Amino acid sequence: MNALYKLKNINLNYLLNGNNIKILKNINFEIKKNERVAIIGESGSGKTSLLMLMSGLETPTNGSIIFDKEDLSKINEKRRTEIRKKKIGLIFQQFFLIPNYTALENVMFPMQINKINNEKEKAISILEDFGLVNRKNNLPSELSGGEQQRVAIARAISFDPEIVLADEPTGNLDSKNTELVSNLLLEYSRKKKICLILVTHNMNLARKCDRIMKLMDGQIKL
Ligand SMILES: Nc1ncnc2c1ncn2[C@@H]1O[C@H](COP(=O)(O)OP(=O)(O)O)[C@@H](O)[C@H]1O
Ligand SMILES: [Mg+2]
């Protein structure tokens, strides 16, 4: 089985004012290599929490998250950070670009920390693919929301990660930019054979993925 992720019996609880709140309940699923999976579900159903676990930014209360043969719930913080840096691209609703870096510098950044050669040429080439090469020397504050998110996608995908985790990447965009940005993300992940987990409220977008998983009240409903 060429699974990239195996989540087994995952539970995530938070202690809030002495109460144990169950955020994720007995989650089990696998993600194959080069698969695009949409995660849908109402606000508060646990989608962001699930991505936090899959990125190793959070650890589960119990259960295991095997990613590329390593259990993210068993290894230390340092190793989790290393794995994230090398193998996981993250995209958020709020873009989170580095404000004092140009578009080009933002895209080059993960390639630089991963010591990838010819990072400038590669960044320019992806900015070209994303229709942004004429904006390469602009700061994020000089770009529109759609342009900022295209830069964020270029940054998340430029270093050839194993997977891109995108948390409502079009949540702050108008319908025209939603279409543009999501098509770029899906096409690029197909072209480069990079796995994609896409959290979205947009059913048109979810249907363009290979598979849809629904979260309801912290549980997967198939
Ligand atoms: N750090 C936290 N402490 C306590 N509760 C949290 C924390 N983070 C999220 N929650 C709760 O977990 C539930 C799921 O949240 P979240 O994963 O953000 O859902 P979604 O992304 O689907 O909207 C919500 O009820 C939220 O209030
Ligand atoms: Mg969320």
C-alpha cells in the first residue's frame, strides 16, 4: 500500500475550565500518495484541528499519525519541525506571507531553508506559471488578496513537498479569484504529483478533488 498518511484511532481532547472537551473522536483514514482529498464540514467540526495534527503542529491525545513511515505522535518537536520544513507545504485562509519580503523572496524562502539549488530561477518559473512574474518585486501589502494567495500557494508548493495542507485557502477571496486560485492549486498538485488536503466550504471546489471526506462533530462521516 502506498499510503502517505495513516491516521489510527485519533482522539484530540482539550481541557477547558476543568472540562474535557472532545474535539476529534476516533478518526481513522489513509491518504494515498498523489491523492487530492477535500475535507468539508461545518464550522467547529474539527477541520483545522485535524490539519494541525497532520502538520505536526499539534499532537493527538491518543492514536497515531503515520506520515511517510514516521509516527508524528511519537517523535519529538525538533523532528516534527524538520519534517514539516522538508515535506509539508501549508496554506492558510489569511495568506501569512512574510510582510517585509517581496513575492519572489517569499517563494524562495522554503527552498533556501531546504538548500535547494537554483531557487531563484525556480521561484521565477513558478511565479510565471501563476501569472505573477510582473509582481515579483512587490511586497505582500502591494498585492491584491488573490495575488497574495497565489504567492502563498507558490511558496507552499515550490520546494516539492510530499503534501500541501490548505485550510480554507479561498475563504477570503471573491468568486473569480476562488476559481483562479483553486484551479492553480489543483492543476499544480496534479502536474507535480503532490498530495493535497484541501479544507473548503466550497462544494464546487471539493468536487474537483479525487475524494471528499466530511467531518461532523469531530468524526468522519463517509
Ligand atoms: N486551543 C483550543 N482550545 C479549546 N478548544 C479549541 C481549541 N482549538 C479549537 N477548539 C475547539 O475545537 C472545535 C473544532 O475547532 P476547529 O478545528 O477550529 O474547527 P473548524 O476548523 O472545522 O471550524 C471547536 O469547537 C473549537 O472551539
Ligand atoms: Mg477551521
